[in-house]
Amino acid sequence: MGDSPLTSEARARHVAIIMDGNGRWAKKRALPRAIGHQRGVEAVRRLVRGLEPMGLDCLTLYAFSSENWKRSEDEVDDLMNLMRKFIKSDLPDFVANDVKLHIIGDWRSLAPDIVEMLEDALAQTANGSKTIAVALNYGGQNEIARAAAEAAKQGEVTTASIEAHLDTAVLPPLDLLIRTSGEVRLSNFLLWQAAYAEMLFVETLWPDFQPEHLADALEDFAQRERRYGGRK
Ligand code: IPE
Ligand code: IPE
Ligand code: MG
């Protein structure tokens, strides 16, 4: 844990972020939404580079929801092209930062060239010691339905058997879920995993998000008392 002041009990292992507010960031500056998304990618890049001292085992980022297809064709194209560019330009950074990529959601139905790039990125980062999970074409309800169907195929449907088939089955339990931009809703993100996660809603628009904001969130988390329904 290095020189982190937090006790191991209070330390968050798995944080997830709903990276929201790119459009409003652009609108405030009378810029196209595409620029907001570009600046959003830069915020992701800063975070990946600044992750080491936070001591997380896993950071999960909501990048594209299964409902985001409802946006204009132009915006969806912009987002897909940004994804292509980001994988190309930032894969070496992932490897250099000892990051293992994991993807959740129905990503295999994205464009074939993106699927291929992602498969390559998964292979190249397979030995990383901490995980960045990216939610792509992700919907929490769909994830639960797929996991339940798989559990039923293999035997009894229980909370444990569903959990074992979630896209997040290999990740540590979710400790903290953050949403930027002031919206206070889950927008179909990690519905199952959020059962006992702590939540933090911040006003910062995603392109303005700095690694220090995550460090602050982790300090906030460390002060919370998690009870899981029980009492000491
Ligand atoms: C988040 O920013 C990025 C994606 C959903 C892909 P938005 O594009 O939702 O930004 P707002 O909510 O319109 O400000
Ligand atoms: C959630 O944000 C999805 C991502 C951040 C990728 P949205 O902007 O799509 O959510 P709503 O539409 O405001 O609920
Ligand atoms: Mg939004």
C-alpha cells in the first residue's frame, strides 16, 4: 500500500465512475459536443497516468451505454472513432502503467474493427497487475439477464450463480461508485454490483475531472461506515 494513510479496511479496492457531462462541458463553451467527448478522453488519460498512488485494484469506467445508441448517428460515430483513436494511442500507456484491460458489456457486437482492436488490447495487457474495466455497449439489466440465463443453463439460479456469470465476476466487489456532472441516477450502470457500494455524486463535469478528484473521493470513502445491513 506504499505510503497511503488509509487503513487496509478503509481502502477502496474497486471504484467505478459514470463519466458524465461531456456535452454540457462543451455547451458551456459554445463548442461542439464532439470536443467535449475529446476532452473527456483526455480526462481518462490523466486518470490512467495518475492512478498508481491511489492503490486501487480496479477502476471501472462507463464509456458507452447500451442506451447511448439513441444519440444522433454523428455523435455515435464520433464516440466510436474516439474509441478507435484512444485504443491506438493509449494502449502503450496501459502496458507501461501495469494495467490489465477488462471489458464489460456487449462489446463483441461493436464494429468488427473495434472488436479486433479490443481483443488485441486484452491480449497485450493480460499480465497487468491492476485492472481498468471499461463498460462498452453496457447495460446493467442486460448483464443481469445474460448472467441469469447462463446460470439457468448450468443449474440452479441463485444470487451466487448469477454473480458468478456477471461480466464483473473476475473483479473485486465494488466499493465506491462515482457519478460526475451533478446527475443523481445510475443510468443502468452496475445495478447488481451497486447493492452495497458507497455512492458519490459530484458536480464536476467529466472533462474537468482530475486525478485529485479521485484522491478526494477515496478520502471521503475512507470516512464512511459500511454496515451491509448489520450492526456491531
Ligand atoms: C458522457 O457525457 C459521455 C457519454 C455518455 C458517452 P454526455 O455526452 O452524456 O454529456 P451530457 O450529459 O450531455 O452533458
Ligand atoms: C451514462 O450517461 C452513460 C455514460 C456516462 C457512458 P448518460 O448521459 O447516457 O445518462 P442519462 O441519459 O443522462 O441517464
Ligand atoms: Mg450525460
